[in-house]
Amino acid sequence: LTKLSLESSGYLVEVGQDGREALEKFRNGRFDIVVLDFVVPDMTGIEVFSEMKRILPTVVAIMVTGSGDEEVAVKALQLGMYDYIVKEVNLAHLKTLPHVIEGALDRERSRLEQGRLKKQIEERNQELEKLNLQLERQLRQLESAQKITVGRELDMIALKREINALLKEMGRPDK
């Protein structure tokens, strides 16, 4: 029912009949989100999720279970699951699940965008550091050229004073 409900909401759905099959599909595929039941024939949904986290630490998962056990919910959330939904007899959880999935996907998109922006900022910072080093080198070269120029100007002024002093001794006007 969950598969049919999600497919009718436009999702592509893969189903693992037990924990081993789910893990095998997870290893060999690419999934935007994982929806796990707590009760799985050969292991718990928590165990499946823990193994998925080992394989791909950024896996996004939602626990959907018939057991409203608070301890299980807390454990699932502590392990990093996005949410925990209790199945309802009237199947109302099937209407809630797509909204929860969209929230999880939005959060994941936001996380990826933040990562992309962080990487861009780091790259720009590296570029700015390189440009800053180039500017510092150019500034040192300009300062060195300025010192040489100022030194030559001072030499020219001294030379002009000497010339004027000689011209004065010779009785000629200053230049």
C-alpha cells in the first residue's frame, strides 16, 4: 500500500522484502530518500538504517512503523533519521508520508546547496588569497621603485644645488 500510495504521488519506489534485500538495493542504487519499517523479517529497521549510514553517512531516512514505541522513535532520531511516522489503521499516514518526504528532500537539497555555496566561498577565498599575495608583491616592487625614484630626485636636487652654486661662483644666474 505504501508503494502504491507513493507511486501515485509521483515517486519512483523500490521495495526490499527484507533487510538484506534492502541493503543490497541500497548498495547498488542511488536513492534520494529511504523509508524503512521498524519490523523487517530478518532485522530491525534500526539495524538496516545503521548499516546504510555506514555505507553512506548522508543517507536520508524516515521510519514508518506500526509500533508507536517511544524508545524506537528516539533511537531512530538519535541515529539521524529525518522523522518517525506511526502507521494508522485508517491509513492516514499514507497522506502524511509524501509531505514528510518532501520536507526531508527540501532539507537535503538545502544541505547540498549549503555545501555547494561553502565550496564556492572556499574557492573564492583561495583566489582572493592568491590575488592578495600578487598585490603585496606588486606593492613591494612599487615601494622599491619609489625609493629608487625618490633617491634619484634627491640626487637631482643636490646636483642642481651644486650647479647653481658653481654658476653663482662664476657670476651667472641660477638655472
